[in-house]
Amino acid sequence: MPDPAYLALAIAIVRRAGEIQIARRVSGFRVDKKGAIDLVTEVDVECERMCLAMVTERFPDHDLLGEELGGRAAGAQPSRYRWVLDPLDGTTNYAHGLPVFCSSLALEIDGRVEVGAIYDPTRDELFTAERGQGACLNGLPLRVSATTALLDSLLVTGFPYDVHVEGTDLVALFGAFLTRVRAVRRLGSAALDLCYVAAGRFDGFWEQCLKPWDIAAGSLIVEEAGGRLSGMDGSPFGLEAGQLVASNGALHDQLLAVIAAFRAGRPSD
């Protein structure tokens, strides 16, 4: 069982990030571009610097991987401990005033995520997990849905920032799912997508072109809520793979079958 101090720190950091995000919506913030449609706000950077300072103060020998400021190694040799942070997941939503965003923080120990915390400040929803200890929403246990029929499922996905250039297959796969399920949503926050699978609000999620900070905490929360993770081809899930399918477990093979059939160029059953 992980040291309880790790989850306590993760919770403190994501809650503080949420306070900053809400405050800066009132005071205003600068928005810059990292790509044609990929935004970064000064709030992203402020939250990441806050996290770095809090981790360094509490655990100076731990490493940190963040979306905006890159990696930080605490010593000459890589640490057994690495914090993986998305200071503001859903930046485009945030920049446009859409209240669907969060902060996400996970701790890897020896290369495996052991602790995760994700905080949505607009709904005051704190999702947490410790490996082997289950997942919780505001302290109450989480469990994935019991949906077994694809036609009864509500799915969610996301698109990468180069979708306007390389979007044909992504949109076509979206369409392949849309004709086989109850509905498909696109929220703009992979971290919250995963939390909502864990909470049973969504039955499944797939996405390509992901970074470790997008999914580190959320993947553990799904696992600890009884869900299943894999690559889009059914391969074992890994943070560095850049893509995943997450589900309630009961639907997982059906989701993979749709993807496989689409890639093979034939209708799925």
C-alpha cells in the first residue's frame, strides 16, 4: 500500500490548482498558442509551478513530469518516484469559458502508477485512487457501469490537436462507433473522460495521440473502479503508448472489435 502522504499531497496540489483556476477565471489570464489550435494559458504554467514547488518542498528527491515545463530530475540518477502532472486538462474549454476542465496528478513508483488525484473545481468533484485500495469520488467508492450491450452504451472520445490536418480516420472511427452505440460524447478532457468511465457515467472511452500526463491518474482511477484498460489493438496498456481504450470491462472486447473491423475496412458484427 502506498504511503498515505502521497495521496494527501496529490489531493492538496490538485485542490490548490482548482482554486487558482477558478480565481483566474475572474481576474483574467493570458492565452498563447503552442500550435495552430493548441492553446496554453498562464494559468497552466502557474499551476505547474505551484505543483513543482509543493513536491520539491515535501519530497525533494522525487522527479516530476509536467505538460508545460517538461521534466525535472531531482538528482543525477532517475528517482524511483515520478509525479506526472497535467496542471489544467481541458485548456481549450477553460480558455473559452466552458466549465469542463480539471487538474490531474499521479505518482509513479518504479514505473507504475500507484496514486492518482483529479479535481474538477466547477463541480467540486475530487476523484482519487490508490493501487489496491479502490477509487473514490469525494470519499465515496466508485464503480464502473454494468452495461453489457454496445447499443445501450454511452461512449466518449477525444481528438488530437492536429485533427484539422489528420482527421479523416479519426472522424470515420467516430462514425463507426456512432452507428453502434446509444451516443458518443466529446468533452475535451481526457482526465475527466476516464473519471466518468470509473464513475459509470460513461461505459467506454477511446483516444489516440495521448501523453502520459493526460491519462496517468485517470487510468489508475478506472482500474481501481473495476474497469479495464488496453491499447486500441488490445495490447497491454502503457502510459507511453499514446493511445488507449478504457471501459467498464464488460464492453471492452466489443469496443476492440469495432476498432479492429474499422481498421480492416469491413463492418463489425
